[in-house]
Amino acid sequence: MIEDIPQSDETSEDIPDGDASGETGDVQEPAKSLTDPAGEEMPGIAEAEEEAGGDEGAGSGGDDPLAEVAEGAEASGPGRRSFLSQLLAGTIGAVVGLVPVLSGLVFFLDPLFRRGQSSRSDGSGAASKKDAEGFIKLPVTRALLPKDGTPQQVTVEDDLVDAWNKFPNVPIGSVWVRVDESGDVIVFNTICPHLGCSVEYRNVETDFYCPCHLSAFKLDGTKDNPIPPRDMDSLAVKPDTGDEIWVQFKNFRGGISEKVEI
């Protein structure tokens, strides 16, 4: 007779929770220990996460050399541009300032250059009308003067030079030119020594006459009445010039007995 196989007395109540799913209480217990019953993180884990985040931030930004170079370039960029702008502005200002200075220097030194060129050109060529001693060549020759001693009025021309300009062949006065009995050429300034009027020649009286104050002079230049304070002003004639006549033209002060050059 077959004996009844005894059935297990274990019930579902005796089986621990989670055995059916293959999980035990020992596995779920550590998982629950990570959080408190209210679902909040434990203080130790939060502090660890904050320290890890701080280390990552320090490593990513504070110790990066490329970031430091970029920050230095950004800081030095505006300063370098400002320096270059100031240097360029200073250079342009210096150039602009030098232009009027050099122009004024050339303007003031130009008379010296002109004077030097004029002094080198005096008497340097055959066509020169004035030599180094101040004798001016007259536009008349000895052969053209009347042999009877009749005076001829001749205009004297010279290069008029002021501080800035040069005017060639400008009339600077006039002279009376004649040949005396010995054949020598005599030259007088046409300005009367009395008060500066122009002396004329009278053919009938054959003398020099000033119509301003009735001063009269002989053909040799001596005064013929007491009105003029002195004789006519004679001028030096350069000797040994052949047929040419070279005269040292000068003006003299009027109204005095002495012959004072002005």
C-alpha cells in the first residue's frame, strides 16, 4: 500500500518577501541606504559631489595656460593699438610742422643765395655792365661824343636788387657826359647840389642851369652864381677802357657845401 507523500507545510507566508522575484532583502537594503526615508541625499554624498565639482572647475579654468594667454592678449590689445595710434599721430604732426618751418627757412635764406650769385656774376663776363669796383658801363662810346665839348645826357642803368627780388637793367639816374679841351671824358650827376632838382643844358648860354632856383654852372661844373652851395657833382671815370666809358655812379646830399655820398 502506497503511503501518502507528505506535502510540504511551507506556505507563502513562510517564504521571505522578494524570493519570488529572485531578489532578497539584503540586495534592496543597501540601495535604500543611499537616501534617507524622505528621499533626500545624505550629507556625506552631497559634500563629496560639491568637492568633485569644485575640483573639475579649478582644473578646467584656473590652471589652463591657453586661457591665460588669451586673457593677456585681450588685455594688451587695446594698449598696443593706442600706442600705435599715438605714434602715428605724432609722426604726422611732426611732418606737418616741419613744412612751414622749412618754407620759412628757404624764404629767409633766399636773399643770401641771390646776393652770392649776384656777387659772383659781377665782372665775370664780357657782357657785364658793372664790375667789382662799382663802375657801370654807359650806353655811349667816346667816338660818339661831340668833339666841341657839347654835353650829352645819358641814362644810367643797373640791376636793382632788394632783399627778395632782382630787376635787371633798371634806370637808376642820369649823367652829363662831355669831352674837355684835352680830350678827357668828364661826367657830372644831373642832380643839382642845391635842393635836388634836375640840371639842364642851355645851348645859347652854353652852360648848365637849374630851373628850380636859378642855379647856374659852367661846362667844367663850377658854379656860376652863389645860389648853389657847391659845384656840380663830378663822377669817377674808369681809365684805360678803350672806346668804352665806365662811370662810378653815386648820389650826394644836397643843400650842403661838402660832397657827402648818400
